[in-house]
Amino acid sequence: MIDIKEFIKILTSEFDIESDFILTPDTSFRSIKDWSSMHGLIIIAMADSEFGVTITGNDLRQMSTIQELYNLIKSRKEQ
């Protein structure tokens, strides 16, 4: 499994985030500019395609930070 810095790079590219908005592990992913349910679907698809992990909309509703999202994906990857 990649580290949190690499995970953030993947999220940044998936969301096409402007360079003036810096993601950190403590960033609430819902604070990403123009956040919508489509972004949630992108996260779900990314977890599957990049890491072979299934996460659900309910999983996303229970989390708020990028660190929490990373931790969930990492723990499911290790199972």
C-alpha cells in the first residue's frame, strides 16, 4: 500500500485540484472546491481501480478527512 502522500497525489489528480488548494491528511474531503456526490463516486471508483478495495457511500458518510479515507482503504487492502 502506498503512503498518505502518494494517496493525496492520486486524489489531487482525480479531482483536478487547482494548485492553490493544498490537500493534507487533515483536510475534509468535502471541503474540496465544488464537492458533489459525483466526487464521492470518483472516490469509490478510485478505491476499486487503484487499490482493489470496495467502499460504499455509507462508508464515505461516516468519514470526513482524507486521513480517515486513507485508513479505511489501507485496512481493507490489508484484509
